[in-house]
Amino acid sequence: MGFIEEAPMPKWNVSFINDRGEPVVEQFDCEHEPTLEEAAQMVRVRVSPVLEKLDLNDLADRVPDPTVKSLHDQNGIKDLRVEPAA
């Protein structure tokens, strides 16, 4: 019996401008193209691991993509984009 080799998980580049105005690209493995909210959650873990468990309930249902807003307001991260990695 042979083993079925699983295809590697697709890689996605998440780019943004950090709080110093510098362009940053982080790469993530994800089965599907992450939404901006999902990408913001992944970036938040890398940029500020302490905030990983941050409760965004105060923004839920009032603001679309609360993590995107939180990253911008608290970490100065803006222009979040998701693209397939080459």
C-alpha cells in the first residue's frame, strides 16, 4: 500500500504598512484565501502576541472587520491586503 501525498497548503502574502510607515509582507499557510478579518487576526498574533486573545466584543456587530480596525487603531497598521504567494 502506498501513501497518498497531501498537497501542500497554499501560502498567502499579507501585506500592510506598519506604524513606522514601512511596507511589511508576512506569509501564512491557509487552506483558502483569508478574508481581511482573518488576515488581521493572523497578523495580530505576529505583531503583538499579547493581543491574540483580545476581546473585540465591544466592536462586534458595530464595526465590520473589528480586528482590522483594532490593528489600525492600536498598532498603526493600515492598507492590509491579501495575495497568493508566488
